[in-house]
Amino acid sequence: MPWLLWSSKSKESSDSSGAPSSSPDTTTQTQQQQSASIPPNTSNRSKDWNSILNATDWVKFTEPSHVIPTVLLTSGILFAVHVHRRFLRRIPEAVDIAPSYFRKRSILGQVTSVGDGDNFRIFHTPGGRLAGWGWLRKIPTSRKELKARTIHVRLAGIDAPELAHFGRPAQPFAREAHEWLTSYLLNRRVRAYLHRPDQYQRVVASVYVRRFLDFPIPFRRRDVSYEMLKRGLATIYEAKRGAEFGGEVMERKYRKAEWWAKMKGKGLWKDYKRIGSEWESPRDYKNRMGMGGLGEDATSSPSSKTKNV
């Protein structure tokens, strides 16, 4: 088509060349593609990160509105961990008791079995009912569930007559002592004040129990060792070493209870005055059977007492 006379020369030259004109959109896309093909600059990225950090207002984290909640939350977590470790951590067996417990702390548990007249096993229930034991948390009852999960306790300060075991005959009143202790403690909650361990993976302890039908005062706390001495179902432990009473005051109390039972002819003291020197104490029996001479640890082996349930 012929151009008009007033058409510009530049326009004619551009049309005559036949080259298409590039739009602004096409130019922008080309620039973006070129910039995308260029690898990112690492130094620029680090500068950007530093600029972000520098741009953060760290001063606001030192304000009370941030510091106080953080301190309270951290303190609460640490306190909860401390309470759990000190008061709510369950102890499976006597060998797991930390040395810091002995002569300083006590444990609460339920008696699961009674092996003889002076020892039994408890399932440790830290926190008691307040921690849910017995109503929210189940206490095992079967031997399979209790295996390697009970603490073997040896009553402090006393020596009960020996039951028959390993071919040895039973002492007089051994069965009565065992039956009384079973009826008094089995399936009941007790508190044991720990004195020391022995070589048979037991813990020597002063044990207390509360009974609902206790006469004349219900729920009165009773010292199990003292109750057995008073009834003539045990004697004072008379080994040359290793005896534990929980202090001199308790030793005097125990000896007074034994003296009273002896004077009244209670339990195993029934024939004491009549037969005189022929009367045999649990300690004499152990010596005669070759079980003495090793202090408290020689009172009995675990196999002769309570099975490891």
C-alpha cells in the first residue's frame, strides 16, 4: 500500500526492514528468564539473613512480659520433674533403692505376700491414693504381674520362729507367727522406714500399718515389730552385729514389750519358765541349725522366706 506523502522516513525504513517490533511484555519476560538462569549469589543470601537477624528487635525479649512467663514455665517443669523423682517414682525391688533413702526416708506400699514370721513383700505405691493407686492405677495381684516388681522387707529389731524349710523342722509357734502376720498385713497398705539393705536383696525396715477395725482407736498407726513382740510371736534380735531397731528409744521400747510378754507367758514364752534352759529362741535355733554367725544377713536366705514374686 503506498504511503502518503506526509509519512515519516523512519516509519518507512522500519516497515521496509520487515523486522517485527518487540512489545514491553515480551521484554519483561526475557529479562525474568535471564535473571532466573543466573545462579543466586551466596554472599547476598548471607547478607539477607544477617539483615533479618539485625532487623529483629531482641530487646523486647528482655521485657517482663516475656521474661516472667518463661521463668515461670521453666521453673514449673523443673519442679514437676523434681517432685516425680523424689515422691512419685516407683521403686521395683529392694536393690533399686537409692542409698539416700536409708535412715532418712520411708516408702508406702501394699503387702502382696508374707513369707515367714518376720518378712514379707510390698508393691511400692508412691503417693498412695492421692496418686491414684487403688482407684485410678491398678495394683497387680497375680504372680506373673508381680514378678521382679516387689520389695522384700525384713522387719527390724525382731526374730520370729522359723518355719520348716530345706528339711529343717519348724520351731514352736512358727506357724502361729506366720498366720498372724499374714492376717495382719496381707493386702494392706504399710509404711516402711528403711534402715539398710542386706546381702539377700532385702531391706531392713521398721513397718507401720493402720487398720480400720483397730480397737479402741480406729486407724491408729501400729508398729508391726512391737505388736509381734507384745504378743510373744517374736523375740528381740540378738545377733552380735547387724541388729536394727530404728534408734535407742525404739530398742528400749522393744525390750520392754518382750519382757512383758515373757512375764505373762505370751506366745512362744508359754513354756519358758517351765522348761528353763531347754527353751530355744529363734537365734538358738539358727545357731543349732548352722544358720548363725553372720549377723542380720544370716537370719534366713530369700528362698527360705518368700518366693520372688
